[in-house]
Amino acid sequence: MTISEQTLTGPRGGLPHGGQLVDRRLDADEASALASSPLPSLPLTAAEAADLRALATGAYSPLTGFMGAKEHESVTESMRLPDGTLWSIPVCLGIPDAVRVDAGRLALRGERGELLGVLEVAEVFERDRQAEAELVYGTADPEHPGVARVLGSPARAVAGPVQAVVEPLEGPVGARALTPAETRAAFAERGWGTVVGFQTRNPVHRAHEYLMKCALEMVDGLLLHPLVGPTKEGDVPAEVRMRAYEAVLGYFPPERVLLAALVAPMRYAGPREAVLHALVRKNYGCTHFIVGRDHAGVGSYYGTFEAQELIASLPAEDLGITPLRFDNAFYCRRCLAMATGKTCPHPDSEHVALSGTQVRTMLAAGQLPPPEFSRAEVAELLIDAYRS
């Protein structure tokens, strides 16, 4: 069994959040024994399974398992773990009413009954889902996809440290699903002293490319780090997005970019999730993190730059990663270049800007968006996906 907490330095000695990179992976022999054991079982949703993987690989360091009542209350109300460590979103595991949980170990299983891991039961508690929705997401509106997930989860939750089976994933995502230890090793091998992380759940368009290239002018390397866990209905499937990300790599120096996939659920929690995304990239070894407009937002629940304002308000020593805050980027016909409101003096009428709805309509009709908005290689992949 491999259960260790490694002190792994990243670029220029950057430590994981909390000082140690958590490793809660089960080795093959113990996983095989547990798979056929008579332990009581709890089936996990896709989002819970993604959280389990993130816990086991150290992406959620310093967490070693699903949160208990004190941790849930503290994080919900103050964005801090009980010991004062910054953490912005609760990571909990619900228990359906029909499932009985006693002291001991609980087998965690996937949708097909396969063993995903095991939890040492430390506590069963009533989760205040209403407070979590209002304080973490800023709304109790069940139309919000993150709120819907919280309010729709069981009232009871089970807490305790976990161990998990972390197997290679299939398809184009699987080859890119690197652990924090693996990305840190890749950065060291490439000699990167500073690394900027870019979070995305969407295909990369010219505006995103511009932000990443601006950041690359300041650091040694870029971690293009799309989230590939469960997302809301209507988001582009991870397999399609991964092919689109690979197409974009042709516009970056290959020795200065690493494409890796983050297996974790999208919560759409806006400002709070921007903080979580920054802490996770810190665990992956990044020294800098790009925060754009409406980071991790959905609909009109959050202000355009609310996420940037929250991150800027946090003590630098608590965050431990340098946020790079960018304005909305666009192509300007008068400047003949990508720009933002900080660098372009021309009116909106000169800017190439398309809404998500407009882009989806064009793609569904087989039309390429303007080259100032999207690379043709990316658009063609998306058109093929919409047609199929």
C-alpha cells in the first residue's frame, strides 16, 4: 500500500499547498483484495469519483479525505480549514438514506460496481446544504448548476481519509491526465523556474491564446490545464476539447508549453472556485495562475471581475501562487491585433466579439467563425463534433 505525504518542491522550491503533496493511492495488490472484500459499499457519482481521484493524487493537498462537520462549516463560512489554511470550497461525500454507515471502512465504488477506493469512516454528519449554497455560490437558485448539485445531494455526509485506485484513463484525455507529481517532474526536467497555469473548460479561442502568450512573456513555461471532470449539459465534451487543445499547441513553442488534463468536477462557483483553481495549480507546481473575466462563472450570477477581486484580497502568503489578472481580450480591427481595454483605445464597434450562443449557432451550421476569433483548426474540430 502506498500512502505517503511527500514534501515535493516545484519550480524554484515552490511547495504544495500546506507544505506537503498528499499521496493516497492504493497499490494493485491491496486494491485487488479490497475489490472482493465484504466491506459495505457506497456508489459514487461521476463528480464524487473525480473528487476522490483529486484527493488521492494530491491535487487537493492538504486534504487527505472528504470533509467532516467542522471542516465543512469552517470552509463554508470563512474559506479556511479549521487550522487556518486557505481553502475555498467544501469537498464532501453524501450518503443516501438507504445506505447504513458504521465505524470502520467503506468501499467506494463506481457506476459499474468497480472499486474506486476506500474511506476510513471518521464521522457522519448533517450537511448544511442551504448555507453552503448561499455562502459558497452566492445564491440558492436551483437553476445554478453548482447549487443544483449541492441541494440535490444527500443531507447526510460521511467524512474520513481515503485511499483510491488511480488507474490510467482511456482515450485522448487519459494520456494527458498527469498527477501533480508528474507535472512537477516535467517542469524540473525542462528547467522551468516559473510556470503559469491556465484553467479552462472550453475550447481555446484567440482571446485565450493571447492571454497565455502574454503570460509566457513573463515566465519560463505554460501549463495548459483543462478541467476534464463532469461539467454541465451543453459544455463541449472533454474528448473533443482535448483534440482542440492539441491543435492549438501548434501556435506555441513546444519546449515552453505542457498540456495536461485536470480530472475534477466543475462547480461553477465563480470567485470561490477561482481560488480553488489557483490552489490546485499551486499543487501541480505552478508559480503563477491566469485569472480572466468571469472566471469559473455561469450565467449572470457573478460580476465580470469578482473572481479577480476576491483573489487580490487574499494575503499572498496564504495563496502561495501569483495571480495574473487579465481584462477581456478581443481582436481590434483598427489596432490589427489582439488587445484588451487596457491597451486598445478604439470603440467596441471595432472589436471582433462573439457570444457563446452566436459561436454555437455558427458551428452547428457548419460555418467557421472569423479567424480573428478562432483558429480554423479548432473551429473545424468543433463543427465535426456538432455534426456528429
